[in-house]
Amino acid sequence: MTLPEFFDHLGIKVSILVAGLAGGFLRGLSRKQFKVREMFASPVCGALAAAYLTAPVVHYLKAVGWPLPAADQATEHATAFVLGVCAMWISDAIFEAVVRHFRPKAD
């Protein structure tokens, strides 16, 4: 089984994965202070978010009547890139909320 066949088996479009990876990479480079963890985590988070969230986000945008390009592929790739850029911020917010929820309260 080739790598593209493996991704197809998982329901992931390789071009969407690459767009998310690029968005995550851009987010990692745009930081004022480079952290090794973020340089590796941002592209991975971007790729995963793009792979699994692009279709639902595009569906939602179409449902609410958001003006989108006529070409579905352009819409998917642009959405995947934006999700890739935002994925690390989203994961940071989720982890912070989880830690805050489970952190023992000071008396």
C-alpha cells in the first residue's frame, strides 16, 4: 500500500493535508520566539486539523451562505490552510481550558 493509498483509506486528501501542514509551518515561523516544541507541533496540528476539519468547515460555510470561490478545490485548500494556521492556537486554548478545569483550586 502506497502512502497516498493509505491516506485515502483514512479518508484524508493529501493536498488538504499539505495545505494544513503549510499553514502550521507558517504559524510556527511567525512566532516571535522560536520554541522547538512549537516548530514541530504546529505543522502536525495544522495537518491534522486540516485533514479532519476542512470538510465540516466548508460544509458549514456553504450552509450559512458565506461567499466562497466557485472552485471547490480552491475553497478546500484555502480553508485547510487557514485551519492549519489556527490549529495550534485552538489546541493551546483547549489544553489551557482542560488544565484550568482539572487544576486543584486554591483555598
